Amino acid sequence: MAIKKTQKHDAAAKPMQVACATCALSKLCDADSVLTQFQSLFPLVGEKRIRLGVGEFLFRAGDPQMGIYAVKAGFLKSCVSLTDGRRNIVAFHAMGDAVGLDALGRGAHSSDAIALNGCEVCLIPLAKFEKLLENPAESAHLRQLLGQELARM
């Protein structure tokens, strides 16, 4: 796997930060906004923060899906390799964007996610993400995110 885990933070000890307020996944992080039966899954985002340097891969095409990532700082690009060896940029990701939705259908990423500068992402582990989606409100939020991703592509 191409993830470089340079630092892990304990989200329970930190209050929600400014970057979290603009995050596409912030609705999935607020324990007060979900049903009591799902509150044991919190905290979600911030459980594992991953820092990447310029040119480092968050994941590569074909890597198994570990979860959904939220860009906390910096910028990433998603690329697919063409048959002639060139790379086609399919998306740019900035603070607040969700990354890794491409793997939801088949369990493996169909693109590479590469840091354009020093960046930091939060990981929502796949098992927690899937369990939380049993709540209709969070499931509706995911459909909205997927719709936005489809419209962008």
C-alpha cells in the first residue's frame, strides 16, 4: 500500500478544527447528529491522520480500499494511467473534499491519488463507514456526495 503514515493524532483529545467545518464528511463526524446506536463509532475522522509530501501517493489504482479520506489541508490530484503510459488527471481535491469514493463499488481504487503539496487527510476506516451508513440520514449524505462526484466527472 502506498500510504505514508507519518503521524497519528488522537481526535478525541482535539476539538473540531476550522478545516473540519468545511469538510464534505463533517456530517459523519458529529456524534450529536446521529442516532444513539451509532454514537459508539465516533470519533470517525481524525482517528487516523495521514500526512503526505509532494508527489507521494495516498493510494494507487488497484490498491484495496481502506476507507474514505477527507482532505484536511493541501491538494491532491486523482489520475488514471492511459494505455500509452501517459496519465490523465480526472480530479483535483482540496480541503474539505472526500477522496476514495471511486473504490466503493469494487473494493479497489480505479485511480491514483497524489499529493500536489504537503497535505494531510483524515481516514474514516471502511468498516466504521459502512456501519454508520445503516443510519438513513448518513446514507442520504453519501448519496449526495456520490452524486456530486458523478456530476464532476
